[in-house]
Amino acid sequence: MKKFNFKRTVVLLAVMSLMIGYSNKSNAGGTGVVDLDKIRDNYSAAQELTAELNVKEAELKQFITDAQKQIQDAKTPLEKKNLEEKLSRQFDIKRLASSKDQAQKWALIESSVIKSIKEVSAAKKFDLVLNKQVVIDGGVDITDEILAKLNTTKTEIKK
């Protein structure tokens, strides 16, 4: 028969207690999930920016249509070539300015979404928040709470 080793048993119990404590701590808050597509589709500031983007795209398409008409109406090949170069440069400037403006505004929206996710997550004491599209099962969906927070807090998007 094996002799009872008190010291070994105490160390084993201490290690088990420590492991149980860590596993309980990691499960204490749980995991939140957020449907980012739903937020993009239902966040009022994102909807406004999408509408603005559609207007800018329409303006660029109109610029192209007008430029094609001007080029078509050119009287000489030299005039046509000069118009093509000039209008091409103007289009590139407009397109790049629009792209830069949109990127800055989307960055503001993304920042406000992340801030809201962090605030809701902290209030619920979640250890982890994941995009709902990558979660097969589990987690607490906090999308609607985040949307409510975002839509009641005005995100200033400079025009």
C-alpha cells in the first residue's frame, strides 16, 4: 500500500484551486457577439454616409458623361487630345478627393462603432466580443444595444 503524501496532496489541491479560479474568471464575463453588417445597415450615420457616397458617385458619372460630350464635340484632333488630358486630370483630382473624404468619414464611423462596442462590452463585463459572422454557436448578441447607443449619440461627420 502506498503511503499518503500530505505535501503532495496540498500542492495538488493548490494547483487545482488555482486552475479552477482562472477558468471561472475567464468564464465570468462571457462572450458577446456583434452583427457588424446589421450595424452598417441600421446605423443612421452610416446610412447618411452611404447616401452621400451615392450622390458623389452620381456626380462623377455625370462628369464623365459631360467630358465625353465635350471630347466628342471637339473640332480638331489636337483639341480632342488636349481636352482628354485636361478632363482626365480633373476627373482624377475629383475621384481622389472624394475617395480620401469618404475614407476619413468611414474611419470616424468605425471609431464610434468600436467605442460603443467597448462601452457595452465593459458594462456587461464581457471578456471577449466577436463578429457574429464568425461565430457558429454561442455568445450574447449585443448588436441592438450597440445600435441604440450609436443612434442616440450623434456622430459628427463633416460635410
